[in-house]
Amino acid sequence: MKLEEEALIFNRDKEDVFVKKMTVLCNDIDSLVSSYLHPCNERTIIEQKIREVIFWSRYCSDMNGTK
């Protein structure tokens, strides 16, 4: 395997780890919100923003990579 291919695989794996960790953290926050807040418009907004964090994280990782 060429060095360039190994580097691409390494970076892709790093990005996958980042997205998976971000998803797990956001799911934990979503569970916390669902458990402790009564259903209301504000809770719905929080849940939407949490999903946005996941999507923006994935998009940013895809567009710019990770450190």
C-alpha cells in the first residue's frame, strides 16, 4: 500500500471517530433533555439544535477534515 493511501485511510478513520463521538455525546444530551424537561416548544428547539450540531459536525469534518 502506498504512503498516500495509508494517510487517506488514517484521516478517514480519524474523521469517523470524531463523528461517532460527537453523535454519542449529542445522543446523551438529547436523553438528558428528554428525561428532565417537560415537553414544550423550547424543548423541541433544543432537540432540533442538537441534531444540527451532529449534522454540522459531520459536514465540517467532511469539508475540512479533522486535526
